[in-house]
Amino acid sequence: DQQVKQNSPSLSVQEGRISILNCDYTNSMFDYFLWYKKYPAEGPTFLISISSIKDKNEDGRFTVFLNKSAKHLSLHIVPSQPGDSAVYFCAASAGGDSGSARQLTFGSGTQLTVLP
Amino acid sequence: KAGVTQTPRYLIKTRGQQVTLSCSPISGHRSVSWYQQTPGQGLQFLFEYFSETQRNKGNFPGRFSGRQFSNSRSEMNVSTLELGDSALYLCASSSGTALNIQYFGAGTRLSVL
């Protein structure tokens, strides 16, 4: 059972426009969410995170929105640049005891292509 | 500050052999997690070590094991390799606190023939 889902395997956007990547989760125990991007032959690179006590976190061109009631988060990239072309993964972790907080559950990823 | 270093970057083994992968975390980080990435299953959590102790384990068979040394460096071992073990193995380090960000290495690409 996939607890974190990214239903769009790919997304193409024109340079300068907004990219919106979506992620849904089913485990209500998740309380910390992260976005990573990955280039081929490299490890995932951390982009931005959000705790469940917030509904929005912004860092430069990247903004993450969290809708807890819908168990949905999204990553907005504005404006999109060709260098943003990569696979984007959302990940989630659950709080609680010291053991469970360190396991990240990843979605399957969305390939973003920003067209010049 | 140096990032997470994984060695080797590429490895070719045959079925039945065993393999050891190495991970050096970011200086000061005491938590090391291992993940397997395959096209079919995506990124899956293997286990996490903190201060030389395994704190958390994913749903993988006992052929997958790991350890962490006093300098926080970690090794992952896979015994009796199967074709399905071909994957990118990623190591991530973090401070190990509750809301921790995990920083990933470039991975070791293992091919089992």
C-alpha cells in the first residue's frame, strides 16, 4: 500500500511559468514533509520542508503548501527555469517515538521538464 | 563542509556473491540511513543507524544488514546476491533529531549478473 503518492509521472512547463507538483498521503501519522529533486546519476537533493503545524513554507522560488484535511501537499516553483528539470520526490515522516521519526517514505516521483 | 560520500560508485557482482557498500556522513551527523532505489519500487527505506545502533528497519530480508562505526561511517552488506538486488543504493545522513533533514550521497549503482 503506497502511503505517499505522486500521481503525475511527468509534467512539462514553459520557462518562466509556474510548475505545480502534487503529492497525496494516506497515513495520518505523517507530520513532516519534504521535497527532494534528483538529477540522473546523483542522489536526491533537499529542496524544502514543512511541518504539519504550518500550511505554507516559502524559500525563494519554491513554496510548499500543506492541506492536512485533504492529506495533500504541493510544491510550486515560480518562475520555472530549464535547470529545474529533474525528478521531484515528496517524502513524509511520522513523529512519535525516537525510532519512527527517522524513516522517510517517498512518493514515486514526478519528472519535471521546463521547456526554454 | 563535505557532503555525504559513498563508495564505490559502481559495482558489478554475480548471483550468490556478497557485497559491502560504504557511506561517510556529513561531519557532525550521527544518523545514517540507507535506501534502495529501483525503477519498479521507487525509493525504499532499508535501515537507520544512530550512534552505532540500528534504530529503525524497513521491510527487507535478513540478507541486508548494516553497521555503523564510532566515527559515524556506515557500511551496508548484502549477502547471497540475487538479480533483483540490482539497484541504486543511497545513503543519507542527518543530525538524527526529530525534524531532521536527510542529505543524500550520490549512491552506489549495484548490478547483479
